[in-house]
Amino acid sequence: MFRIAGQVVSKADDQNSTSVVVRMTNRPGARLIFTKLTDPNNSVKYIGRIISLKHGDSYEIISENDQYYLKRKEFMNLMTE
């Protein structure tokens, strides 16, 4: 299980999305950027990443078969996206 603990440091809302940035306390130096997207049909999708410059890696929220999971990526691989 991947546990996320921290403090919300910013939040943004508009008609079709809500985003938060969390400063993680259980992974010092890491930030969670999490967004809820709502399309015109009211379908919801979540996207986001955990990024840590200190640890040199990240986790991306991936959706597959109506399930969400975290996929680890090396920080250098993010720089090429």
C-alpha cells in the first residue's frame, strides 16, 4: 500500500477541474499534484503525479480498466516528456 500524508499547499477550481498540490510529510521533498477532471457528460477522470527532486523519481497516476494505480518513473524520463 502506498500511503500519502501531507499538507495541501494550493488548490485551484474551475468549471471542469479541481487541482490540489500536497507537500508530502511522509516523503520529505516530494509534492503530489492531483487533478479531478469532469467532462461535459459528467464523467470523472483523475490525473496526477508525485514528484521528488530530492529522490530523483516520480510516480504517475495511471488509469487502466477503470482502476487507478501509481507507476514509478525516473525523474530524467519526465524531462523528456
